[in-house]
Amino acid sequence: MTILSDIPVFDDGKDPEALRTIGEVSKALGIRQHVLRYWEEQFPSLQPVKRSGGRRYYRRDDVALVVEINRLVHQEGYTLRGARKAIEDQDARPTPAAVSGPEAQPQTSAVAGGDIIGELRQIRAQLAAALAAA
């Protein structure tokens, strides 16, 4: 998932851990509110707190997830389904500290495959940027 330092700094005088309204998140990230509400339907892990009247409040982790979804969809070129799968795969992957023993050693082919996928994603992003500029 996105590193919490990648979350934009909200210049509103609130504590960094404070809950944010959908309007605050929308304005800070440049994502329209209706898109955020739609993403809540498409990504089960995105569940902001809902208070009376259905008002949404995003926690710091919710904002981090929105940043990650936005990166995958708009920078990496994923579809919403692909972004959801990528996020689910990230959540399902054990952390390196949690795995010990022979399972902790990466397979050579898996590492090489990950490098190729990363390179292909970079190429796809460069092509998308070139097409957008044209």
C-alpha cells in the first residue's frame, strides 16, 4: 500500500491524524467527490467512517488507500478491477518480518518476473504520458 508519508499535507490546522470530510479529501487530492463515493463501492477495503446523515469521514489510512487507488488508475493505467486486485494482492502478501525459514528466501524466477513487470509498468506509464501530451 502507499507509504503514509505520501499522503498530502492538509493545510487546515487539524492534527495529521484527524478525520477528514469527503470535501477535504476531494480538494486535497483533486478527485471529485462522486468519484470517491464510487470508489467506495468498488473497493471493499475503502470504508470511511459514516456518521449521522451519511456524512463520510476519512481516516489517515483511508486517504492513503485513495492515494494508492488514484496512482494505480491514473498513473499506472490500471482498470478499477485491476487496481482492486492489485490492492487485494498487496494486502494478502505477508510482510518480510512475518515470514521466516526457507519460505523467506525469494525464488529467482519470482524476483525476475517482478522486475520485468515493474519495467513493463514503467514503459506503459511513459507511453500513456506520451499519448496524453500528443
